[in-house]
Amino acid sequence: MATDQDTAAMDVDTGSGGPLSSVVNWMENLSEAAYAYLLLVPAFFFITLVAFYPLLDTLRLSFIVEGARGTEPTIGLENYIDLLTGSALISRQVLDVGFTAAFPFIELGSPFFRQALFVTITFAIVSVLLETLIGFGQALVLDKEFKGRRWVRVAIIIPWAIPVVIQAMIFYLLFQPTVGFGSELMQALGIFGSTPLANSRDSFIIVLVADVWKTSAFMALLILAGLQSVDRSLYDVAKVSGASPWQRFKMITLPLVLPALIVAMLFRTMDAMRVYGIIDATAGCSTVPSLTCVVVDAVFATRQFGIAAAAAFFTAVVIGAFISIYLLFFADSDGGYF
């Protein structure tokens, strides 16, 4: 004869033991995709709390217009119009002739925000491209077995570990005409002028090189993680089949490391679109402006919080557009990504 405990155990096993058992049975009947999304619910909640809510609040603030338009703040698109037309009272207004000579399609005297948008997008594209190529090369070297590989890895990581301010001061002093040798060397080669940090084109190159020098190690580490996950037996089979090194790279290495490569490029693109510290500490936002420079200048120099919020939200939209391009371009045939 079954006891009460046996009956209770049978009720739990058959799913009639109460709400908890019903929830467990419901979760067990979910598909793998639905179960994965269920596990991501807490992460989505925290992301919404710490990311999307501030973004929505920034959007709300961007519609508030302060200043000389009246005693009471007004709601509208004036902040965005002022940014795009150059009517915003931002202290730094134009790039110098050196930058517009290199990029003639950016008019001298054009609105500071459009200049900053051009500089930011150019910086992001060029820096991420160079960092990807250099980082991939470093990762391929570090993936090989050789004596002293541990010390080479440490040497590659060192630039990434240096704080941005210290890194910026290194390049600032390097290209000071009376202090560092970089200015004289580049001037002798005909690349820079006598005062590179006062010229927008030269300063842009210096900031770009400084950023690539630091963050290519970050790309190398992420790509190396992808290389380490590749099954080595595939290379042995390819060698036996007579595949050349280039064919092995094209048919094995690149397709299998592509997910890690795209993730690394995605992270670096988002970070490059928010560049500020290396610019401000090396050449200054008045010489090499960026979208983040507009935000900081609007807040601290002119106290235009609505303008700053509009610039910050516009920057977020541009970053979102770049992310969407990555997702659409690298979507696989099954509808997934990476």
C-alpha cells in the first residue's frame, strides 16, 4: 500500500505538485531557442535599466531648449536644427586650413558639428581597419609555437595596458618641436609641418597612430582567442591534400575565426565612435574635433545641456547605424549572425 509520502512524490513527478512543478514542466517543454531567450531575460532587464533608460532620458532632454529663447524652457527640435546648421553657440567653430586642404570637401567655416561628424566617422573607419589588419597579423604570429612566445605576448599587451592620458602625453611630447624628435623627423620626411600639433591634418594622423598603437593589441587578443579554438587537425588534412598556406588561411583560418573577428571589430567601432580622451589630451578638440568633443564642449564651455543631449543622442544613433551595418552585412544564410 502506498504511503502519503509516496503519493506526494508521485504528484511531483507527474507535474501536479503545485505551481513550482508547473513552471518546471513548462520550462522543460520549451524549445532550445525559447529556453535561451528565457535565460537572457535577466540580462535584458539590467541592460534596459542601465543603458536604455539613460538613452531615453537623454532623448527627452535633447528636446528641451534652454537659453535666450525665453524664460521657460521649450520643447522641440531646435537643438538638432542648431547642431546641423551651426547655430549652436559652441565655442570651437572651425577647423584650420591644414585639415581642409587634406579634405577639401569639408568646407572651411562649416558648422562645427558637421566637422566633428566627419572626423569621427573617418577616425572610426580608418582606425578599426588598421587595428584589424595589425591585430590579425599579431594574432597569427602569437598563434604559432616558438621560443619566447610568452614574452612577445606580454610586449604586445603593454601598450593596451597604458592609461589613455599617459599614452596621449607620450605622443604629445614626442611631437613637441622643442622636446621630442618626432616633429623634426616627420618634417624632414616632408610629412608634417613645423608645428604638427597645431595643424588639424597632422594632429589627426598623430591621434590615429596613437590609437592604433594602443588598441591593436585588444584586437589581437580577441582574434587570438578565435584562432585558439580552431581544430588543428583541419590544417593537417589540408597539408596532406596539398593546400598552400594561402589556401589554408582562406579556406580554414578566415572562415572559422570570422565570428571572433567581427565581434572584435564591432567593439572597436563602438569605442572609436566615442573617441575623446586621446584627442583632448594630445591635440585638443579645437584641432581634431569629434562628436564627443561637441558633447563635452556644450556642457562645460557653454552649459547647453539640451544641445549636449542632442549631440549625445545623435552619436548613439550613428553608433547604432554602424552596428546595424555589421549585423546586416554579416548575417548568415540561416538568418543568424556571426
